[in-house]
Amino acid sequence: MKWLLLNLMLGLAWLVLTTQWTPLNFLIGLLIGFLTLGLVQRAAGRATYLRKVQQIIALTGYFLWQLVVANLRVAYDVLAPVQSMRPAVVAVPLDLRGEAQISLLANLISLTPGTLSLDVSPDRRTLYVHTMHLSSREEFVAEIKNGFERYVREVFA
């Protein structure tokens, strides 16, 4: 968190130094600050900030890709003359333990069209997910665990 604040401060310092108060110039300052902090951390022997930002970007990219694919699939089902939906509720075992981790996973699943997080078991070991398209329970669980859960685990590690 302190590295993010340092990055924001470097971005603001860039605005002050250049006296051009535009969003594009602020983004340039953030990028310069990001690269500077990355060099400082690498010189110190740890590049946690760079790695964390890369993991967040990877999670965001994966989510956006899943969002596009799910939207196309739901649109196809709505427009197709023959319905191919196979709705089901699937129990997905969780490796995540933190409240924030489970909440982020559940929200990412719910934001993806065609799936909805329903509930978490009292022991926080199972997430119940409703899906519109179930071909195989094992494939669905593997897709959640190897996709969203893996990226969330990496971000919070």
C-alpha cells in the first residue's frame, strides 16, 4: 500500500514539475513513478510492487476476457432459436480463506454473465455458484479454480 501511495505522490510531483495539469500528463507521471519504484525495489533485491501490479493487471485482463466470452455466449443463447442452456448450482471447493479474497472471487463470478455466486458455506470452504451452461461439474469447478481463484490467490499472496 505504501508503494502505491509513493507512486501517486510521484505522479503528483510530475504534475507540479511539468505544470501541465492534464490526465494524460498524470498518467505519464504515474508510469515514470512506477518505473522508478521498480528500479528502486530491484536494486534493493525485492520487486514486490512490480509483481503485485503485474498480478492485478493479469487478473483484470482475465476478467475482461471472461466477460467478453460470457457476454457472447449469453447473447447467442438469447438469439438462438433452440435453447442450449443447462442451468445448475455447483459447489466449488475453496482454497481461499480470507474474507476479502472470497468476496472478490464471488463478485468476479457474479459480474460474469451466465454465473451467479449464491452463498458461501459457514466454514468458508465451499462457494455455491449458479451457472446457465453446465457441461460437466468437474470442468466448471476446474475453470473457476484454475481461472478466477488462481488469479485472486496470486494477487493476495
